[in-house]
Amino acid sequence: MDPINFVILASILFAIGSAAVLLRRNAIIAFMGVELMLNAANLALVAFSRIHGEIDGQIMAFFVLVVAAAEVVVGLAIIIAVFRARQTISLDEPAELKG
Amino acid sequence: MLDLTWLLIAVPLASSFVLLLAGKRANPWGHWLGVAASGTAFLVGLLAFIQMLGLDEHDRSHAVHLFSWIPGGELNLDAGLLVDPLSMTFVLLVTFVGTLIHIYSVAYMEHDPDRRRFFAYLNLFVAAMLLLVLADSYLLLFVGWEGVGLASYLLIGFWNHKPEYATAANKAFVVNRVGDIGLILAMGLMFAYLGGLDFQTVFAAAPEATTAQLTAIGLMLLVAACGKSAQFPLQSWLGDAMAGPTPVSALIHAATMVTAGVYLIVRSAPVFEGAPAAQTTVAAIGAFTLILGAVIGMAKDDIKKALAASTMSQIGYMMLAAGLGPIGYAFAIFHLVTHGFFKAGMFLGAGSVMHGMSDQVDMRRFGALRTAMVTTWVTFGLGWLAILGVPPFSGFWSKDKIIEAAFVGEGAQPWILGGAALIGAGLTAFYMSRLFFMTFHGKARWTDGQHPHESPALMTVPMIILAVGSAFLGLFLAMGDRFSTWLEPVTGHAEHHEPVLPVPVIMVATLLLVAAGAWFAWRKYGAADVPETAPAASLATIAARNDMFQDSVNRGVFERPGTHLTRTLVYADAALVDGAVDKTAHGFARTGESVRKTQNGQVRSYALTMLVGLVIVILVVVQGGL
């Protein structure tokens, strides 16, 4: 199979993920979108690694996995903290920084 | 004693500070402290004078070094005093007349709650005036110059609860500022052209400077002198300055401060020697002002304002003499001294009249006071004879010499200057006689409830002393040319020049004009009845009553255009400078306002922005082929 298909799949996944972040109000769903975008990036990295026959992309993918794990921990903690403070996880609710 | 001359300035200055700082506690004795300070200054001056008399003529110029004042690169200036016959003359005049007027003021200001403050200002004036005449550099002179200006301002506005008096003080201050600019510019030019500000450096460098440079300096000095001495075109403040208490008018605005301009010109003789054009201007301004003042004096009904116009006119004589060069310097100072006596005496007489007439100043409401106030009448009469130049009284000896000197020269100049001086003598006789007859002779035209009475001894004794001076000082100083010889170390020896007319002719013409002026005044104001209100009069009289419309001229020529100019500038400032700044600031504010809307606090819209931005960056990178 042509590895370019993986890149196309990665693009579709990234688009779905960003759409979830942009369109959904629910923080958990948006968070899932973020994860989806990260994994789309991983997929693209691995696909590029395959296309170019170099190992760099796969190494980078591992770094992304680690960072994503840490990001999940921090992100979920923030969501819980926000929920405790406001009894809501809507992304539009906290708008104190409105200029 | 000559080294102790700094006491002359220090004692009145210290007394002034004590009086100002001590507050109400000093009320019971403050005025006597003021008199004592002035008297001490006179004693110091007298002792220094006696010591100076004992010195050889060439050693009479004595420099007193006080302290290093401005030690700096090119301008190295020490504060020091110059005691020479010229400054000594002023010291004696200022302290002697000043002390008499202090004594007079004790009684004159008796019922004023602020008498202590009055004496503080008077002492301040004496200190500043002595600093002015004793300074050995133009800069130190300027300190005294400003000091007397300040004292004059404070004393004109002494009764500043009356708005018009406060305005008069402001007017004097503002007009004097114009003159001060002249002195500042003169000092700048001296520093640039002559390399220093102390008299020694300036006078030593003056002969090497070009005529144009000296003329510029001379004209600037003349502007300064015009401001301080109320000479045309800066004369407008003197009439209003009569708002001050009468002793102030006598001391500051007749005898001493207003003569500072004459002192400045005579002191700067070496500068004027090299600038004949500036010298001629001085003489011309003097001649013009002496006529102008005399004409104004003829129409004034306010006794103090008439005397003020007379002061202006007499200082015109002094300026005229000072502008004639070495032949006139000694006579200018001589007339200054005799004028100091008779004019101060007459002002004190006017104060005495006002004292007895409940502060009435309108001469049309006086009349027949000779019986009610005999001492005032006699002392004023001696001053009157002196200013008329009737021999053998003081004014004759000084004024006649000036008229003679004005007739010396070539071409048209002696005829113009001499003619002005001669006519001025006739006009002086008319307006002074008018004043004298309207006040002391004729029928009583007093307002109801007036009980004129003679003033107390504290007031009459100074008047008597000044009257004696008015009568005999001129003769005493003129005998054997005592005064000219005394001033010779400063003014230089003047070669004798023959006037264009023989001296006896000038003298007889002067006396005839004086007699005619006095006779006209007697006909109109002594023998005939004087109307109680000013009658309708010709255009010339109206002009003279209004000081030749000097205020209207100043308003039209300087104030209005000045106001318009400042308004235009203010508008331009608001529209252009402020406008540019404001518009820029508004632009930024509006930009910020529009950018602010993107900061809506919505996380998801931030995310969208980031995404769009990212896409744009990628597109740019890809398109750019990077």
C-alpha cells in the first residue's frame, strides 16, 4: 500500500480533531479532539518516516506520545479544577479575559 | 571705615528681615528699628565720606572685595563694592533723605496696622538701593536694580486691598521688566564684546571695542535706564505708582530709585564715550521726556500725579545732561542731588497736606491752606522756589548749568536740546506754580467737614530739614565748583566749552521764562477763582490730563497685538502641536479598540485564530518554497 494514504488519513483525523476542538463546547469532547490531533500528527510522522526510509520520524512519535501523556494529566486536572470551581465544563463559560 | 561699607547694605537688610520675620511681636518697636537701621547706614556713610575727604583725589576710588561670587571659566566674577565719589554721593543722598523719610513715616503711617511691614519694605529698599550704587560690577548692580524694583512693587501695592492700587503695582513691575531686559541684554553684549561684567574690565576694554558694539551696549543700557527712570517710552508706570503711601513716593519715586537710570548712564560713561549715537539718543530722550512730563504736569489735578509728572520731567533734565557727555555728567548728578532734596521735601509736604485733609489729593478741593498749615506752606514754598530755579535756591545752580550745557555743541543739536531745556524751565515754572497756588493760595474749596491742621513734629522736622537743603544745598555745592571737583575722579575733567549763546543771555532768558510761567499760573490759579471740578478743555488739555494717552498707545501698540499674538499662538499650539499629539493618541486608541474585540475570552475562538494563523504560515512557507 502506498504510504501516502497514511498521510491522507492523518490529515482527515487532524481535521476531525480540530473541528471537535473548534465546534464543541464540552471540554471533555474538545480534549478528545486535541488527542485526536496529536495522534494524527503521530501518524503523519510515522508515515513520513516510512516514505523517507529514516528513523527520525518514529523517534519523534515516541516523544509526542510521552508529551501527550503528560498533557492528558495536566489537561484533565485543569478540567476538574474548572468543574469544581464553576460546576460546568463548558468552554464558553469562563470568559474573564474578555477584552 | 571704607572697608566697612558693606555694613551700609547689611544693616538695613538685616533689619528688614527681622521686621518681616518677627511678626506682630515687633509691632510696638518695629518702626524705630527701621529708623535706627537707616540712621546707622547714614552714620556709616558719613564716616566713610569723612575718611574719603581726607584722602588724596586720586585715591578716592576704593574697591572692597567681598567674596568670590561666580568663579567659572570665562566669567569670573567677584562680589565687591566700589566706593568712589559718585557712589558716595548716592550713599549720602539715599541714607540721609531715606532716614528723614523713615522718621516722617513713623508719624505718617501711625494709624496703619501694617506699619511694621512698611518699614521692613523701606529698609529693604534702602539696602537694595545702596547695593545698586555700591556694586562694582553690572551683575551685582543688577541684583540691587531688581531689589529696588521689588521694594517699589511691594510699596506701590502696599494698600493692595484696593484693586486699582494692586494694578498700579503690577503695572510698575511689568514696565520695569521691559527695562530689565535691556540691562540683561546689555550685560550679555558686554560679556560677548568686552569680556567681563565688572566695571574695571568693561571700562578697560571699552576703548578697543568698535563703535557699533558700544552703541548696541549703550542703547540697551538706555532701555534699562528708561524703564527705571520713567523716561519715554517707558514712562507710563510712574503716575500710577503714586498709589503707594506718600513717603514711598517721596523716597523711591522722586528722590532715589527713579534716578538709578541716570546713575547707570553716568557710571557707564566709558561705554558712552565710544558711542556718540547712543549718547545723542540719551540726550534726545531726556529732552523729549522733560517736555512730555512738563506738559502732563500742567493738566493734572491730583497733587501727587502732578508731582510725579514733574519728577519725570526733572529726570528728563538729568538724562539730557548725562547724554551731553563729560560736560554734563557732573551737572546731571548735581541736579539729581538737589532734586532729591526739593522733590522729596515737596512730596512730604504733599503728604502733610493729605494728612491734614483726610487723604484728599484733588488740588481743586484745596486752596488757602497757607493759613492752616504754615510749616508745610513755608517748606513747600522753598521746594517750589528751588524747582523753579529762582536764585539763590538749589535748583537754580543745577538746572541752569544743565541748560547752559545743553546749548554747547555744533549744528542744530544745541539749539534743539537747549531750546527744549529752556522751554521746559518755563513750563516747570507754570505747572509747579499752578500746583503751589492751587494748594496753598486762593479761596478755600474744601469738601464739607474738612479741618486742615498742621502735621506733628515727626513729620514737619524732616520737611524743614529738606527745605533747608532745598534752599542752600545748591549754593553750598556750587560755590567754587565744589561738586564738580568732587566728582572729577569719576566723571573726568571736562574742558570748558562756550555755549552757542552767551551765558548771561541764557540765564536771563531762563529767568524771564520762569517768571512768565509763574505769573501766568498766578493769574489763572492764584488771583482768579479755581473751579471745583475740572472745566471742559481743549483737546491738548484733555490729552495731557490723560498722560498723552500713553496707556491707550501702550494698549493699542503693545497689549492688543500681544494679546492677539498669544491667542494665535495658543490656538496654533492647540490645533497643531496638541492636535498632532491628540490625533496620534486617538489613532492608537481606536486601533486598540478594534483589536480589543478579538480578545473575547472565548477559548474556542482563540483556537480558531491559532488555526487560521497556522494555515496562513504553512501556506506562506509552502508558496515561498522554503
